[in-house]
Amino acid sequence: MARPRSFDRDHVLHAAERQFRTTGYNGTSVDDLSAATGLGRGSLYAAFDGKHGVLLQAMTGYFARLGQFAPQALAGPDEGALERLRRYLHRAVNGVPLADDVPPAPDRAAAACFAAKMALELGASDPEVERTAKACFSAVATALAECVRAAQRNGDIAPDADPDDLAYLLLTIIRGIDVVGAAGHSPARLTSIAESAFALLPRPRHR
Amino acid sequence: MARPRSFDRDHVLHAAERQFRTTGYNGTSVDDLSAATGLGRGSLYAAFDGKHGVLLQAMTGYFARLGQFAPQALAGPDEGALERLRRYLHRAVNGVPLADDVPPAPDRAAAACFAAKMALELGASDPEVERTAKACFSAVATALAECVRAAQRNGDIAPDADPDDLAYLLLTIIRGIDVVGAAGHSPARLTSIAESAFALLPRPRHR
DNA sequence: AGAGTTCTGTACTGAGTTGTCAACTACGGC
DNA sequence: GCCGTAGTTGACAACTCAGTACAGAACTCT
């Protein structure tokens, strides 16, 4: 018995995420957010509790998407596990897309992982941001570890390698590619890094 | 025949760097800089051309320190090259120190590489920052590659590995450790990542 | 010791920022 | 068709910020 919302919550959070990823948190004003989302100032405060609220909810949405995407991209039959790891590594070269159907931003610094950007910018001064970012990373690491185990079952990765350690190393490399890319290194260089990382995965002895 | 400066330029730039690394560029006001450096507003503008000038010169100083430190930490006799690589990897766990004699900031997000933080925050919107960050990374990669070559000469790394590719991979891992650390993962986790990375270096066949 | 030049710090300005508020609008039940 | 509820809007006030200008202080060379 009241007026319904005239905007789509997820659509607004996507637009906000894109803005935050492009100009950073402190580099984004509420007016910028308002322009990016099409919502008025008041609505932003009423629905999301202002700039900081928008950030937290956008990050939560990002976490939810990641928690769905990573396992989906990495799960599957044991035979394809190694190839899925390779593809996931190479996916980092082009950055983390905003949504499944939206290509990553053209400029590389804005294409970096949302959680990583915010963690590095707001870091210790914002425990909630830090916690969400950590959760994002853990989710990806878990999915990677599962895929490593699958590859081990298929005999593509050395059985004595610790899947969790390897997963965190892969996560680190992926996030590192983001950073090196943001500093302006060429896609060719990033591809070469991803390829080197893949080549170094511990294979079973001989064949 | 005029009044000399009453401050030490490098000291001021160090203080500014610490401030930028702690609160980010857009999160730092000129007043913050003034308080951190002890300089008045006027002096900051006269000597460094304002906030942006301070940033660029602080980054240049960082680059100079890195260009000196990395080769120094990685150069040496061929026998110790592999161990030097191991140490350099593990150094990333505690973050990048502000100066040789100053320990890294206690909070992990502020301990991350200055160039990486600024590149990710200002990224594409500031070509000069991007260029300096890229230069920092290239300098480290070059030093790493030299050390890899030394390790190869000593038979500790597979001779068919491309030293440049390996160097960039190591750089990526080091920067990735920064990011994973900034998200709040424990030093133990970071150490484990560094150890895994080292263990995966391509060794010569057999022994 | 004096004069000139450079450094230093504070006060000021205009632009931009955040968070709030009151009026307005639209929709669903009665 | 009216009314209450909740969403929306634009404007407003307080504040912060970057950058400038000016006046005073300090030092060196003569």
C-alpha cells in the first residue's frame, strides 16, 4: 500500500561499483554516484545509507557474484581441471568483468578486482571493507583448491603438492597480475606472466 | 645569499610517502600533509608545487630507493643467488619498508608497495603516476632477472627457463602478496605463499 | 652591521563536499 | 475516487578542501 521502488537495486549497485572501480572510493563524490546510478541524493541515503553504505552493499554484491562465478568456472570433470586452471589464470589478463555479460573496463586500473582495489585504498581504516575483501579472496582460493584437487585426481598435478597452498599462490598471482596491469604493463606481458605461472605448476614426475 | 631551507627534503618526502601510503592520495588533504611533514602550506607549494607535486616527487624518491635497493639486495656471487631470491620473496611478507632503517608500517595495507597503491588508486587517470609505477616494477624485474641468471649459472635454476619471464612472475607474486596481505590475511598465510612460490621455481632436472 | 633574497606560516577565497529536510509524487487498499 | 504510506526530488546549510597572497622571519654576502 505504498509506492514501490522505481529502480533495480542490483542495477544501481553495479553502476556504483563501476564508478568506485574507476575513480576509487575517496575519488568518488556522492554527486558522482548520483549521476552514475541515476538516483537522487536523498534516495541514495534512504536506500543505501549514503556513500559508505553503497560501497559496502556493492562489495557484498561483488562477493556474492564471485562466490558464484569462481566455483562455477572452476568446477567440472577431473579431466578438464588443469585446463580450467589455465583459463582462470589467463582470465586475469583482461581484468575482472563487472558482470558476466559486461566486458571489463577498457582502462586496466579500473579492471582490477574490486575487492583488491578497495582493500588497498581503505585497508586498515575500514575493517568491514577488509573483511569483505578477505572473504572474496578466500572464496576464490577455496574454489581454486577444489580445482587443484580435481587436477591431482586426474594425475595432472603432483599429488604431494598441498592444494590449499597452491590455491593461495594462484590467487596471489592473479591479484598480482591486476596490479602489474594497473601499472601499465602490456597485455602481452601479462599473458606471458600467466603462461609462466601455469608452466610452473608442479606436475607429476616423468609422465 | 639567502635563507636556507630549514627542512630536509628527503625527510619531508618520506613523511609524505608514509601519509599517502596510510590514507591514500585522495584520502590525504594538504593539511594532513602539512601536519605529517611539519611544513606550512606555503612551503609545500613553494618547494613541491602542492599536493600532486609532493606525490610525484615522493614517488620519484621511492623509485630511486627501489632502483638502488633491489639490485643491491639481489646482486652478489652466483652461489647465493637462489637464497637471495628466497629472501626477497619472503621480504614481501612484511611489506615494503619506508626506508632501509625504518620498519614497514604495522598496518598491512599501509605496508604495501607505494607504487602499487598509487597505480591502483589513480591508475589510468594519472599517466605520470602510472609511468613511475611501471618504472618501479621494471626496475625490480630487471634486478630479479639478473639474480635468476646468476642462479642459473650456478645450476640452481633450470637453464631453459626464461629469466625475464621468471622475473616478472616473481614480481607479480610479490605484488600479489601485498594485496592479499592488505585484505587481512595472516602473516603465516603470506609466508606460506612465499614459500610455495619459492618451492615452485624450476630446478634443473635430477640433481 | 646592513641589505637583499629566500623561506615560513597564517589568513583568505572560491569551489566542492556531505548529510538532512521538507515538499512532492505515485501507488495500493478501502 | 480518495487517502495513507513510502519513494523521490531538489535545495539548503555547514563544512572541508586546494590553492593563493601577503607579511614576517632568517640567513648570507658585502
